[in-house]
Amino acid sequence: MSKTNTIDLESAFHLAWEAVRPDRSVSTTPADVQDHALPASRPQVGWRPQRPRPIYQPRTVTIRQNSGGVPRLSFNSSTLHYVPSGPTSAAVSLPEQVHCSEQSHYADKYRSTATKSGMLLAKIVIDEGRSSISTYSLESSTDLEDCIATSKDLAKFTTAYPLPPAEESTRWTAWRYVSYYMRVWAVILLVNSITMVIMISYGVAKPGSFTYGSAAAAVGANLLASTLARHEHIINFLFRIVCFLPLSTPLWLRRRAAKVYSYGGIHSGCGISAMLWYLVYAVLATLQFDGTGGEEAALAITTTLTIILLIIITGMAHPAVRRCFHNQWELSHRFGGWFVVLLVWAQTTIIVVANAQNSPEPTREVLAKTPTFYFLLLTTLLILYPWLRLRRRKVTHSEQLSSHALRLHFNDRRVSHCIGYRLATNPLLETHGFATIPNPTPLTPSDKDEETGYSILISNAGDWTSHLITHPPKAIWTKGAPTVGLMRIASLFSPLVIVATGSGIGPALSFLQAKPHWPVRVIWSARAPLKTYGAEIVESVLRADGRAVVVDTDGTGRPDLVGLAWGVMREGLGGRKAEAVVVVANPTVTGVVVGGLERRGVPAFGAIFDS
């Protein structure tokens, strides 16, 4: 939601100039009004400031004024005149030629506000209740091509802020081999292994004290924890807790809290632990289970099938295998996981029935005393939950940006920032996660209908996305609840640097559109960004950061993103050095940039790509 500050008319007028002055470099608040005086004279029409790097001039500044009241605002082709209630007047000159348009609507009450919105770099609103309001739009003629960084621009950055040598220290080793993901994974595996050794030792010392029922309960507990770690609401809850931290919290604590996206370590750690516990269970069940011949045979068959499936699931989930055979991994994980749960249900049923036959207690009481039953019940409900939220959503508009990119527009609801949906054309076979880009917050009643909704940016990254781009859908399936993504941690740092490549600008825009006031610097490297993603996407980036480094790799080649990120971070915003860097790119680039910055002591965050 855009922030709004109440100010008087003259301050609003100064803010209008502040929004379009040539040397503007930081977002404006009412406290900044006194910092930048109005210019004494008007520059020549068509004048452009000398820029050491691309700077985006605002497209529009909108001023609403009661048509019948004073003070008033008047316009000509290049000068904005402020006429106060007194005899004097002041003139503000704009650096580029402007154009005027007029329309009217009604406002509820008198207010004077200034806001940097997601749609406009600056917007001044002066309304009076129940009266006709005139709207004037001032548009500059900035050419987006001028805002694309050249090789010289990039060279100036690396020259002004040379990249220091990397530290071959424990910091790099910790990031590379003992990341937070691996630490979580290792702790869970270690706790389970120690417990397993203790239980086995106790069982050997006192035969019969460690039964297959206890091992089965450990299997069920780990399966439940592994499933919970991937549940949408659990993930959202973790991010919500972390993002409650105010910016006044010490940076070292925010840096560690931001690693919340490493929750995947819980999933994999508990998954492997479940497999190890199951092997122990299989051995104990073979030695201890006392049932009929048919029950023992059924238990042996289901146990063998479960072990085979667990080995396949674990093997396919290895990062190297998953990268090479992603579709096969997804199918094995989904269908293999379902069959494992069904097989464990079957084994639990067999064991409960057999134990009930050897016990004076009825079957239902034996079942009620079986911990595995409750673990399995909760796990099954968690697996079913996303399917209960399966929806076929109408695509309001499919925007063909290029042969490489597609933008799907939806208006069924407003979404929060930095959340994603799982999209599917065939939900049973495959789903794909995409970040949503919320439409800018509406600032006027007339904008409300147009701005409700969100969009999803899709680029060609495989067979499924390629088919979707060439055959834009009129409707598409979404599965599960919206899930918070990596970019949500951006709100923990101010100022912030965002590094994106290609369609990674989609998740970045999810944050930038919803947080137009946030002090942020943006680096976006893409192949022909204007041609591939369109002017609107490029403008959205430049609205968020007028000095964004937008790199066309067709013209400059692939840039040194580590060096660029270092330079932008050192330059900072308004004299403040950036606190952290968030990277949204493919696995290779993410590893290079995050690793390169971490080795130089810079807090850097990037996706883990574990799913």
C-alpha cells in the first residue's frame, strides 16, 4: 500500500518540482521540501542534464485542484505557474517539454497529499469535498532507450568503485559448504541419527525395549515434519514472523533472520531421516512382527516397495540429478511420495489388525494407541489441502511481450507483494511456481477498477513455458494457497540493492510495485529488455529506481554483476550505503553473485533452487 503524507498546498507544489528536478536521486518525503529550493530561472526547452549513468525522468506529474477556488495552478507548454492567494506568483520550469490533459471527478473531502506511487514517479492531489475537480497531467518525453546502460556507463561504475579482492576465508567456506540450508539439514539429520543410535543401543541392551512400532512412529513424525515444511501457510507464517522485525533491529540479526528462506533444509533433512528410520523399522518388523502368513507376506511386499520408492525419491532429489532430469524428478517426487504414504497406511493397517488379534482390546483402541496413525492422518490432510484449493482462473488479458516472454493479467483479486502461485495446464502432472506482480495501488476512484488485480511474467525456460508463450491461455489452473517468496525479505533492509536477470525482474517487480517508497537500487541484466519484455516493464523498473542500471546484453555482453552490485551498493542512495543485496536469477548466476559478494563481506541473498 502506498504511503500518504498530508501537507499544505505550497509544500505540495515544492514536492512537484522535487519530483521532476534534474538532479533528483532519492525518494521524496514532506521533510525534504525545504532541502531543494525552486530554480531561479527556466532551462531551455529540450535541455537534458549531463548524466554519468542512465537516469529516468518521471513520465507524469498529476495535480488536482478545485476548479472554482484559489489558489490555482496554470500551465503552458514548458512552465508550471503557481498562483497563491496573495499578489505574488512563482514559476517552476520543467527540464523537458510537457503536455496537458484535463478530466474531472468528485472527491469526498478536502485533502492535500503527495505520494510516490507505483504508476507515477510523483503525484500531488489537492481535493475539496463534493465539488468538481480538474486533473492536469504533465508528461516528459524521456526516451527509454537513453536509460539503457552502455558499456561506458558500466565501465564508469567499475572504475569509480573497483571490486576488492575476494577473501579466501571461512566466510566463503561457510557460504559454499555450510550454508544455512545445509546447517538446518545437518542439525535435523544429526538429531535423528543420535536418537537412532541411542534407541538401537538401548534395544540391544534390553531386548524388546525398542520395537518396530517406535521406529514407525519416528518415520511418521519425520514424514509429517517434511510435509509441513512445504505447506503454504507454514511458509507464510515463518516469513510473517521474520518480517515483523523493524529496520531499527541490528543488521546482524536481520541478516540471520533473512535466511528464513532456507526452510527447505527441514524438508530434505526430515525426508532423509524418514528413510533411515524406515530402514530400521523394516529390520525390526522382520524380526519382531507376529502375524499370519498372509499378513507377514503383505507386510514384506509393502515394506520392500516402500524402500525402493524411498531410494528413488531420494536419489532423484539430489541437486545434480534434479537439474538434469527436472520433469522426471517432479513426477517421482509427487507420485512416489503419494504411493509411499499409501503403502505406510497399508502397513499400519496390517500391523494394527494383527496386534488386535493378539490383544484383548478391540481394533479401534489398538488404532487409537498407535502414534503412526495420527502422524499419517495429518500428513494425508496436508497433502490433500492444496488440491482443495485448485482453481481455474480466467486470464483477463494475455500480453505477448515477445517470442520469449508472456505476461498474463488477472483481475479476480488483489494480491499482497512477493507471493507466488503454482500454475498448471494439467495439475495432476506438473505445476510451476511464478511470482505475482501486484498492480499499483489505486490512488483515485476512477483508477480503482483498472488497478485491481495482478500479473505474472513468464519467460521461455523449458518445454512447458515455451508452449504457454506460443499458445497463450484464456484460463489456467492455480493450485494451493499463494505462497510468500524470497523477495519478501527485501523489506528487512533499507537501502537495498536488487540484482535481477531476465524474467527474474518479475519477482523483483512484485516488491517494487507494492513498495514504491522503498529506497532501492536496481540492476537488471537481460537480452534486449525493451524488445523482449516491453516498455511497460522497463518503465516500472525505472519508476522504482530512476538510476536503475538496465543492461542490454545484446549490446554490452554479459556484465560483471558482482562488480556492478558492489559499485551500486557502495554508491547507495541519498548518501546511505545499501545494507544488503537480493539476487533473482538462474542458479548459476545466483551462485556466482551471492558467493562473490559474500566473499567480500556483503550480505547477499538468493534462491536455493531446492524444488
